[in-house]
Amino acid sequence: MEERNNRERIEWSYEHIKNLMEAMKITAEQAMSILKIPDADRTILSKRF
């Protein structure tokens, strides 16, 4: 159950980061900073961009 929640959180974060990047023309790192994504999640998400 916890693993599923983690996957869902990462997927949610990825979509929001992507939307913010497109709307504001910023980098993934900038979007993650604005959204205050935790460092552990940033490592996982950075691999997707």
C-alpha cells in the first residue's frame, strides 16, 4: 500500500512539475523548488526529465 502511495505521489508531482514548466517556461529544477518537492523525490523525478 505504501509503495502504491509513493508511486501515485511521484506521478502527481511529475504532472504538476511538467504543467508548471510549460506554463511558466521554467526548468524542472525551478518548478520543483517552487512546489517544494522533497530532495528524495527530486532524485526520482529528475531522472524523468
